[in-house]
Amino acid sequence: MARARIPRVVDVGVDTLAADGLGEASVGERRLRIKNALPGEQVTARVVRRRRGVWWAVVEQVPHGVGDRVAAPCAVFPRCGGCVMQHLDYAEQLRLKESQLLEALERLSVVPERLAPAVAGPRYHYRSRARLGVRLVGDKVLVGFRESFSSRVARMDECLALVPSLSRLAGPLQTLIADLSRPDRIPQVELAAGDDVAAVVLRHLTPLSARDLAAIGRFGRMHGVRCYTQSGGYDTVIPVSGESNVPYLGYGNPDFGLHFCFRPTDFTQVNMVMNRALVRAAVDALSAPPGGRVLDLFCGIGNFSLALASRGLHVTGLESSETAIERARLNAARNGLAERCEFAVQDLYDADCLNPGQAEYLLLDPPRSGAGPNLAAWLGSGETRRIVYVSCSPASFAADAATLTGIGYSLEQVGIFDMFPHTAHVETLGVFRKQW
């Protein structure tokens, strides 16, 4: 039996807005998920994808928008997949993200004692790192985020999400790549910005010629950015200049008198204004006195560890990435905090990692998958009196919160930090205390 063709255009009424920012509707027995749609609207949408019985669509016309709809400032919204909620009033975006968190906690019967006000920062030009797709269409090179529900690359010459030093590179990068010997073999570009300089990493699937390398070098000098090439994994990233000792990128946290160095492929928070707010809130919430012992799990390059150490605390930071630990040690030394910080490589998801060390205070900032299976075992001695948990996933945060409340901790306070405005991503800060 032949599969029914996907209708190109449908007129539907939007029922709800999901936590990921997509409108939801029904076409017969089919579920339809629609970008740029709000509940209560009657829209004309173009179906662009079908998967497992669900149709995915992008709104083409909204004859009568509802009260929460605003005009998207970006010319490539909603085609570009970089943002999903530019059409929604910003206060409603925060409400949606907050409700997503509270609903995840409620499903697992976790009741916070206090909901902290949502913390927000700049809504545009906030993103200091990004991975952009590259695609050759005819003789035109496109550099940008992938289109919604597609592997195609959006046509864009600037990006309102990227910090200005990165946004201005979109157009020039198209010209550069088009001039290379094999533009069709450049699948992506990674961008990273420090406080003073930006970096561009070009992924290439075939060797670059001497002419290509010279062109990339000229591009770097012309635009004041550091350029790198990448032939494989991150261990193949090398500077086009050929220098072995290329200066690091850097960002400061003046609230604690700190400066961090990092390579363009290191993990750092993408929103530096919100990162400062998050670090300040986490350190204050931990309420650890000078001389206290803190365990910082999933510590990365020391983003939280050094702020804690600057307050007179003794910090042990653990992280699975050897590169991140090397950078954390370097940052501690450069900031004169090496005597208060100890860093070690540890796979915190490993079944053997049942006791990473005991401390009165615990801070953890795990990936989306959460703290992992060892969380309860880490706290078995009962010595840890206070926990600050930073999360990028409401679902895994709620699961770990249920574990913590089940072993004698109460969720004293929780709140969201809008690290990624106009997207469905949200950062959560939860504070737990031991119930004696």
C-alpha cells in the first residue's frame, strides 16, 4: 500500500503550546507540531517533515494573532532553527519555561519551599559560541544555523542571537569558503568569542591546499579573529598560523576578580552576562563560610570552583575531561588560587565512582543527562549539609531532586535563569539542605 503524500499546506486551529515552544494541533488523527504558532490561532502551515506519525510544520500565514504574539525582529525567523520563540512575548517565554520546570517536579512529587523569581538578561546578541552549518547551493555558499526540521542551512548574513563579534562574520565566511578549492567539503564552522578576540574553526573533509590556508590566514588578519582548521575530532584542531603556542581566548568574571582562559573548542557557557548572574547566585546560595570544604562535580574549566575559592573556600573539582581539568588547574594558578583548589579527572557516571570525596557543601553542574546513578551513594555519609544544583534539563533535574528528597534533603529554593532567550532551553538553579 502506497504511503499517503504529506499535504504541502494545511489550515488548522492551534490547541496548545508545548514546552519546546512548538504549537500543537490535529489534522484528523495526525498530530501536528508547528513552529511560529500560538494556542487559539487559526494558521496556514506548511508541512515539511513526517516522522513516526507526527507531522512537523512551519506557519506561513496567521490571519489573526493572539494577544501574546509579537513581531519577530529576525528576518529569517521562523525558517532558521536557531530560535523557536521569537514570536512569543518575552514574559510568556519565561512563564512557559518556569511552568516546564514546576510540572517536571510535580510529576515526581517534589515540592519546592520557595520559587525564586526568574532571572533574565540580554535578549539578543548574547551568544558567544555556536556551531554553524555550511552548504553549497549552486555556486552560493550558505553559512548559518540549520533550518527548522531540516538539514538545510538558513540563508543569513547576520544573527541576532550571536554576539556582534561573531554575527558580523556570517557574510564574510560565505565569501571565504566559496573561494576555497573544495567549498563542498566544508561541512561546518565553529565560532567562539572571548572578551577581547574571537575564533573560527573550519571543519574540512579533504586536505586544504596551501592557497586555501593562505586565504584563511588573510581572513583572520582582515577580521581580527584567530583561525583554526579541523580535519577530524577536536584533537585535530590546529591554528592556521602554524604556531604551537597560540594565546588562549579569555573571559572575565569581575564579580570575583577572576579571568578564565580557554580554547575555542572548550566547553564554556554561551551567555556570559547570565553566567555571571548564575555563578553569583550559586555561590551565595551555597552559604559556605571561609575555610569550608566544597566538592564541585562536573567542574569543567573551573567556572564555579574559582569563584568559590576566591571566597576563602577549599574546593575539590572533578570532571571526566582531561582537557577541562588541565584548563581548570591553569586557571586556578593564573588567578592565584591553586592552594585552595584541587582538580582531578573522574568519570562521575562510572559505577566505581561511589565516593568522589566528602565535603560539607556540594555544587554540581551536570550535562543534560543529570547527575547519574551514583548521586545517592555520594551522599551516603550524611556529611553534606547543603547542595547547589545547576541544571540545563528540567526533566533530569526533577529526577535528581526526587532522589535527593528521598534521602533526606529538602528543596529549599528553585528558579530559572534564561541562558538561551527565544529558545526552549532553560537553566535551573536548585538549593537543597539536609534535614537533620
